Amino acid sequence: MLAQSIAFDPADPKNALAQIPAQAGVFALFAADERAEPYLSRTPNLKRRLTRFLDARPSQTKRLRLTEKIARIEYTLTGSDFESALCLYAASMQAFGDATRKRMHLRSPYFLRMTSENAYPRIYVTNKVTKSAFDDLFGPFPSRASAEKFSDEMLNLFELRRCHEDLNPDPAFPGCIYSEMKMCLAPCFKGCTDARYAEETASVHAFLETRGASLVEKISAERDAASSGLEFEKAAQAHTKLQKVQAVVSVTPSAVYQLSSLIAFILQPSAEPETVNCFLLTRGVILGPTRYSVQGMRLHNEQSGSTSLYVHPTTFEAVPLSVEGAGPAVQTVSRNVLEERLQQSLADLASPPAKSRVSTQTISDHLCLFSRWFYRSQTQRAGEVFFADSVDDLPLRQILRGISRVYSNNRP
């Protein structure tokens, strides 16, 4: 189940405990009866936690007295809380199956969904993920309240309907407050043609798909055209509308993307020396980790100030210097080598050796684990993340600088 396995003798617990490192990790305690469920957990210090459980002492409480019941210890070293959560989830699914979600309190994050299959589409908040709706789901948001607030502010820019009913347009229908305020095209009483409503639907979908860029470009072009035509009043109105759009775009959470095109490259500290763990979130599934070696990389130095000499990976081949009585100096490598190394890590993540059918529940669980990590405060969130519309669009040079920072900030 986990990477390392140690036989445990209740008569001599110290022999097994001496082999446990004092590092963070996930562990499982197995009874002699293999049919019994293992005790599975994570800890920032394996030796301290397992010593507390398994080192039999007269002062030990009955609740912690597990020494005589355990026959085997398994553990996996982890470099970060994010990696520990993923490792614990994978091991728990293997040991407990669907009960894992209740044990780990996993809840699907919230999304905005457009009902494209409806004759008159609308936007609503949901935490249900379906593969058929991947192109119409936008998120994840940190909470339902956050998703609802963003939805209201975004819909104020358009005239899409907000009612929840399935519409049967009737010219005799009086409409609602939004149609009276000219904030809805009112398809309920045929206040617009079906083609006009479909056009508005496409605009809303494009806004969400491009994170507001489509509407910003459209209004900017209208403003510039009005200004060039000396229609200054019209240009001023367009500029005011553009400011409203930019205000909505500015509060869009950086993790909110169309689910089918959500790509996140995640960097985490590693338990292995001179490496950084890389994860890839694609189509709602977290792949990895793969380890990126920082050997030959000039590392970020906080004490150097803002000079780019330390912030950026080196761009030249260093000449090793020989010092009498000492070995050769550490040799750095060129940026091309570092980028090739990163491309190989991406290839390993994007093409996992064993491809299997992933359920929507697994996708929801992975998105929950990602959201729990990402929406923490900056002071509590270790590592960095880079978003892109596709794997080929990932900013390699920014990622290399991120690798340097993550390793430098977390090395002993």
C-alpha cells in the first residue's frame, strides 16, 4: 500500500522504531489478521508518532496501547502537506474504498454551470461534476457564497435570464423585475428572438471561458472606434462599461477556469534531497508526483535583494574552478538544460504509464484536495502553482524560477 514496509515484533518494538525516520509522511499499522482494517494516518514526524503508539511503557494509556496488536508498519515519506493529503487519499481508497470520502471529509467544490442543453440556457451554482458538462463547468470556487457573489456580479454585465423554471414563452406573461429593469432579455414572454438570446448565451459562455478577456476586447474595440470617430460621449459610455467589466474580472479567483481546459502545474517541497515535486492537474485529476532535480541550478537567494542574478536560473555554462586542496566547484548548467529537464518532467506527468478510466467521484475528490490547498492563506500554503489553457502554454521560465524559490524556501 505504501512505499516502505517494516515487520514489527511486539517483543522488541525498539528494533522496528529505530528504522523509522523522523520525517513527515503517511503511515499504516497492520494487525496480524490481514482481514482487519489498518490504522492509516499522516504526521509531520513519523518516529515521534509511531513511538507514541508502539513503544510500550507503563505510563501509556490504554487507548494508545497498540504494541501487542501490530504485525507490520508501512510508511511513505512526503515533503509537503499537499503530497501527504494525496498519498493518504490514495492509500485510504485502497484500504477503505468509498468510505474514504467520509473519513477525510471530502466535499466537491462549487462551480458555475451553464445549462447549454436547455432551450434558454442559464447560469447556476452547483457542486455536481459530470463529464458531459466539462465544457460548461467553471471553477472551482472557494465556497458557494463566493460562486454566487461572482455569478450575480457577472450577470449584471449581461441580459441572461436568472429564473430557474423551464420556460414556455407566452406573450401574455407579465415578466419579472429583471425584465422591467432591462437586465434580462425576457424570453419568458418573447421579449427577444431565440437568435438574440442564443447570441447573449454565447457571450456569457465566452466571458467565462476566457476569464473576461472576450468582453474586455469587445468593449475596448468599441471605445477606440468611437474615439477615432470623434463620438466622445459614446466613447465615455464604453469606457465606463469597460471599468465595470474590469472590476468583475479583477475579483475572479485565479483558479477559476473552464473545467475541460483547467491546467495547473503544482510545485511542492520534496522529501528527497535536491529535488522538488511536480504535480499536474488536468481535466480534474492530479497526476504525479515526478521529481525535478535542482542540481546545477543557481538557487533563489532572499538575502540578495531583487537582483536578477539570483532570482533567475543561470543562462550560461559555468567553468568549474579547481582550488588547491579542494574538489572542483559546483557546476551550473545552461537554461536550455534546465528547460529540457522540465519538459521531460511534463512529459512524464502528461503521459502516465497506466491509463485507467477515472470516475467523476474521483475527479470531485481531487478537485476538493486541490481547492483545500489552493484557497489557504499565503502564509499557510507551501509551494506554488502555475495555470495555463494547455500543457504547451505553461510558462517554463516562470516555473523554473518557482522551482528555485520552492526549494530554497524549504531546504534545511
